[in-house]
Amino acid sequence: MSDIGIIAVDWESRFEPRRMVRERLQRAKEALRNSDLDALFVFRTEDARYLMGYRHHLGPAFIMGNAVVVLGRDAEPVMWNMDYEQCRARMPWFDKEQIQPRANFRETVGMKRWAEQVEGFVGSLKGKKVGIDIWDLNMEKAIRETFPDTEFVDGYQSVLMRAKEVKTQDEILRLKIANAITEAALDKALEFLRPGVKECEVLAVAWHTMTALGSEWTQCSNIVASGPYTAPYRRFTSDRIIRNGDPVIIDIGACFNGYYGDLTRTWICGNVKPTKEMQQVHQNCYDALFNAASVIKPGVTNAEVFEQADPYVLDSLGHGAGVNPWEAPYFSPHSKDQPVKLLEGMVFNLEPYAGIPGVGGARLENDHIVTADGVGEQELLTVAGS
């Protein structure tokens, strides 16, 4: 199956968007049925995409109500969103009634009016248990007033994360394409990198490359950190002028069809060779990454993977990837207190760090797929060019 071509063709098996939407929704329905919940109220825009294929315009701020999905145990999903007319025209695989005008959650009265519509689609919620992925105090008050006899509990960790933690074949292909776009952006950034350019100029080259290749957004604001900003590590991009011999950490990720890539590499700028101390810093980071990767297989826990990289981590060694750049499983110092077993089909990033103030820092990151035997196609990305 192709992991390079991004256009559906008749001569090769590639990702199939409609199949992916069907399979994702089916997994969510199964996770809901396997829980003790009767329905889900979903307010995260990325999960509206996961459940129904709705593409939001993304952006730096979360706005409650821009995309809302209600999924009942015995009902088809219903979505309220800001682009409902376009969705009705462009998403014919859903009935018209499944796509409704945006719920105005910016005002309390809007929340109440939306809540009153819900039972018309999923039936009475009196005496039922409903899972919610995220909410604020105003919305909680309005919902509890509207549904006084309904129990509301977490629906994100218990249902949605369980549905999303193992990827379908089409999700994996989209993640591979997102990471291929990210690779291209890193290559262009390295080509541009030289003494005298600013961190923000390097990022501009990477961002332009990703967007030109079809990236919808980026995994975060993206990071180009140089010189003293690599140790201690400072995770944003500034107007600092990069100097000859500076270590430079670039951490970026493209978004392809809703799925996020994420890749980090460290270089020395210019024609100066790294010092022995800097070489050792980089080696420590490199060894931590590949030692952790070497134990990945079904049944191994996130705690065991973390242990292989410790102490060359920041507050976290890594995280899952999907329609949210930071999904389960997670790899942190706390994983040992509540270990999670890895499953075949999980996809996640590992990103150790090593650094010494006054010397410099190094961070490396690869994306991994858990395969049946734990070897073979572990990396979604090439691992050369560190």
C-alpha cells in the first residue's frame, strides 16, 4: 500500500477517506457500547473531525461550540457547526438533519437552546449517563439545569481515547504523509540555515514548505531554538540571529488531512565542528531515542519505554499522534505509577533531550508504529540526518 502518493488513483491502493471516516465512527460507537455511557457530548473540534470528517479552520485558540457532535448509543451522530451549509452540500454521506447550525456557546442562552435540541435526536436523557470530553463552568451550569436528571461524567479518557489509541490503516497512511511533508520542510530549513539568519526566518522556510505541500496547519507554533536557547531548552521561535557554531534545534510538524506529523533534529550551524562536549550531549540524546525504540512491541508498557531513555528527557519522553498532536499513549515519569500496555497499531512520538548550559542542547524525535513483532517498520520517518 502506497505511503507516498497523496491523490487517490485507480492503479494503486492508497488511503481511502470514506473508509477511514466509516471505520473511525465505528470504533467510537464500539467504545461507547463497551462503556456504561448512554451518549457522548463532544466539543473538541479535532474529535468532530474524527467522528464525522468535519474540517475546522483550526487556529491558535479553542472556541467552545465551533463544532459539537452528539453520539447516542443507538443513534447516528449529529453535528452542530459554523459551516453547516457547506457541510450539507459537501458531505452527502450524512443526512441533512445530521448537520445543524452552530450552537452558540458564547452566550449561556445559546447553550440552553442547544441542549433542548439534543433530546430530539437521541431521545430522553432522563436517568441516563452522558460522557463529555471538555467543558467550562458556564456550560456545565446550563447543561445541568437543562438535564437535571442526567449524570455527566468523563467521556474523553474513557471512550474517545480508547477509540483513537489504535490507528486504522488509513490513519497510519495519513500520518506517514504528514511526516513526509515534515521531512521535506526540515530539509529546506537545513538548506537555508547559515550564520546570520534569524530563527524566525528558518521557521518561515519550513512553514512555507509544509503549506505548499498541502499542510492544513502545524503541530504547534513550531520551534527553532539556537545557541543558549538550546540549554536550558526554550520551546518557541524568536528573532535571535543564529551564529556560526551554534547548536540549532528544529521541532516542527505538518498536518495532512487532519493528522499531525512531528519531527525534531539538531544541527551545528556553519562550518564549525561540534566540541567534544557537544558531541557527547548529542550522543546521549541519540542513545536515549534508540534505546527506547528498541524495546517497543505489543505488551511492553509505556513505563518500560520511558525507563530506557531516562534521565535524558524533559517533563515527557513522548506522546501519541493522530487528529490531536498529543494523544495517548503518553510517556512520562508518572507512567510507572499507572503503566499502559502498548498495542499493535499504536502510533507515537519519542523525543528525548540532553543539554548542558554553556555547552548546548540536543533534541531528537521520531514517530513510531507498534508492529506485531515490534521491529521492522517502527519509524514513520527516516532516521538519517541528525
